Amino acid sequence: MPHVTGPAVVPRPLRLQQLSDQPFVLVPGIAVVAPDPAAREAAERLATLVGGSVRATAAPDAAAFRLRLLGPADDERYPPTDPAGGEEALPTLPTGESDEELPAGAEAYRLHVHADGVDVDARTPAGLGHAVTTLAQLLTGTSGGAWTLPAVLVVDAPRFTWRGLSIDVARHFVRVADLDVVIDLMADHKLNVLHLHLTDDQAWRIDLPSRPELVRRSSGASVGGDPGGHYTAEDYARLVAHAAARGIVVVPELDVPGHVNAALHAYGELSPSGRPTDEYLGIDVGFSRLTAALPATDAFLHDVFRDVAAMTPGSYVHIGGDEVQGMASDEYAALVGTAAAAVRAAGKQVVGWQEIATTPLEPGTVVQYWDVHADPAPFVAAGAAGARLLLSPGDRTYLDMKYHPGYPLGLEWAGHVELRDSYDWEPATLLPGLPAEAVLGVEAAVWTETLRTLDDLTTMLLPRLAAVAEVAWSAPDRRDWEDFRTRVAALGARWDAAELSWYPSPQVDWQR
Ligand code: ACM
């Protein structure tokens, strides 16, 4: 595939056509016209970006941004982007001046920059949001000088409906303000699922009404004795709302039946001894477990999954299921089955790490692949039997892996992951024998054993998050490493301007 010259948009759009050499020059205070109230969020973001003002109607002759949503602005019609959302009922957009049909899908958008302004069309607020993100990458200018946009036509839609980032807020607590930064960064890369790994051996980070001791006893610290914390119901609701405003769905994970020392520390009844375990702030894995035979276990699973589901407007709840060592397979299957049943009873769909594929699964269950050294046969069989696979291969998408040996942050048990490793892989053929239609999407993950600050976190995310985002968004015939490394080079200056810490991979000639 030839290199792209011209505007550097990441992830690469389905179609980007340069229409002329004459850029569109933005006047100060340019109108952002958004007649539909449901377009308001995207319009406000765009207005902030270009120093414009949001209006419901256009002045007759002035150049403007015009944001168009088809249909009425009721919430039924325009929920926050949700990978579970059906797309059958979506209206077809009329063709614009450009004569380019909008591609299928709730998140598709079309944007046309021409002499009279910029026309943006989409079916949903999420689609408009993606258009604004593209516009942000197309804008060039200097402070004090005029901002310009190249005259382009962009027609775009994602390849996968699930484009996620998982963040471990258990090993090190991540404050709401820092998660807000990460949410905006996700939107900058057109990601749409924020998976929060809320519990582990070290801590339980979400306050649930049925089990107040979880955060009272088990959230005060992080790995190594670093400061801890937890999310109140209000904190969580604010996070969910901020994410929804960016077109991102939150998927909460309560990790069971292993990785549960924080729960056993809070509630002694969950251990065979009847006594609370000690707090654990190390980084070993695999040593803690629930016990199916204990009377308290079933009630615990039902209560915590009911509570977290009730706080979560999205369609999915993650039950964990990983790295349970030394448990008989029938006990493991029973505990996974109880957790999954509790999630389904609360009206949600079940997500679990790949190990759950060894248990009987309901069709539609989402199996999250992570350990590339495991025998893939159970995941392939699960996919063939109706499960959906979410791909997070550790040697590609675990963004807490060191970039290279000796890198000061991160771990290396899944390998060293440079930018190209995160980019150069193909979801459809990753698991030989898996039906391509069983692949639901791609998710990056960042585990926080060694990551203590927002700077640590973004240094591991950037630039690799851009690579994973393009794997998830762009069709295989639009993806090429040489082309990507040219486009991603332009993002460094943007991360600098946003005062984000990032890793200047030597694989890219950064523009800074
Ligand atoms: C995992 O990395 N234990 C899911």
C-alpha cells in the first residue's frame, strides 16, 4: 500500500480525499451550527477547539461548521455508544453534496471541508464525536495566527464495534481526575469501551451498598504501601457520565473467583477459616480464591454483581475469571456460573477473561483473550459455539509491558512491546480456526503494579494506544506500518501541547 501524504489522521479513516490545495481558513468566533440538541455535546467540543460559538441556526452567508444528526433527538434513539446496540433501525442519511454515502453503522460519519464551511453528518452523537476528533487532528495553525483545515472529504466508520481500554485501578488507585484525562485520550483515538478492573488481591475500589466493608477495609492502600482510594457511587456515576459524553461505555470488572484477597480481607466468612486474610500489597498472582462450598459465597457473588450492574447503564459486566490456580475445574465452573448468572439476572451481558472458555457458556458471552501461551483450542471452540472473542493479546496490547529491556516502568512477563508490536498484527487471523465473525473487537490493557502516577500511565499508553486504536478501527487494507509511523509522528506535538507524558519510540521520526 502506498504511503499517505497529506493530513495525518489516526486511526486511519476508511476514506480521506484531498479535494483542493486551498485550505479553509477559520474566522475567529466561527459559528458551530447544531440544530439538534443531541448534537450539542459534539458542537461544544468543536467550538472549544476552534474558538467558535454554538448556534441552533445558521446566519445566511457566513461560513460555519454545520453538524447534522438525522431524526429526533430523543435518548431512546441516541443512547451513548454501546457495542451491544443493534444497528438495524438506524436511518439512512441523505447523500450530501459530495455524493458519498455514509457507511453502515451507528458510529459512521462524513465530513466535508469546502469553501463555505464544514459539513458534518452522522447518525448518532457518537458519530459526530468521531468527526470532531478527526477535525481536531486536521486543524493546523499557530497561536495568534489563523487556524486552517485542509479541503478534504472524510467518510469513515469503525471496523470493530468494541474498541476498548482496560485499566487496573486496583494495584494502584487511579483518581477520578486522572481517569477523566484517560477518557479524553480514549476519545482522541476513537475508542469506545472503558473497562475498569476494580478489584484484585490488593484492593477493592468501588463502594457497593450490600458490602460496605469492602472499601472500608480493603481500599486504603496500593501496591508497596502507596496511597489508595476508592470510588463512591457518585464518583462512579460521574465517570460513567463523562465517558458517555465522549461516546464511551464503562464496563466494570469484579474479578472472581481468584484475585480476591481484598474481599477475603474484608469479609472473613468468605474464607474456610472464617477469619479475614491479611492485607496483601505485593504483586504475586494466583494465590487467593473463593470457596464454592461456603454458605457466604453465593450470596456475596449475587450481591456484588447485582450492585455493580445496578450502577452501570452499559450492557456489560466483567466477571474476571483469570489465573485461578489449584482449583478443581468443577468448582471453578460452579463459581463462574454463579457470577455469570448474577450478571444475567441483573439484565447484563457477561464478559470474562479467556479461562472462562473452559466452562459451559451462554451464547453471546464475551471471552477476553489475553495469554498468548495458552492452548487456544477452548477459545476457538467457544467462538464456534456462539461466544464472542475480545482480543487483548498480551504481547501486543498489554501496554504495561516494558518497551524494551531495562525500561524503567512496567513488567515484562508477556514480552517487550514496542510501538510496531502493538500495530503489526491482524485480529481476524490471530486465533487460527476462529470464525472471523466471532471477533467482537480489540482491547488494550494496562496493569498498574509499577505505575503510580498519571504520567506513568500515559507514558505507557502513548504512543501504543494509537497503534491498538488503529488495529481496532481501520480495515486491514487501510493499515500499513510505514504509513502509520508517518502519521503518528504528528501526534507527538499534540501530546506535548496537552502536557501529556509519552514515550518517544525510536521507531518514529517524531515532529516535536
Ligand atoms: C490477566 O492478565 N491476568 C487477565
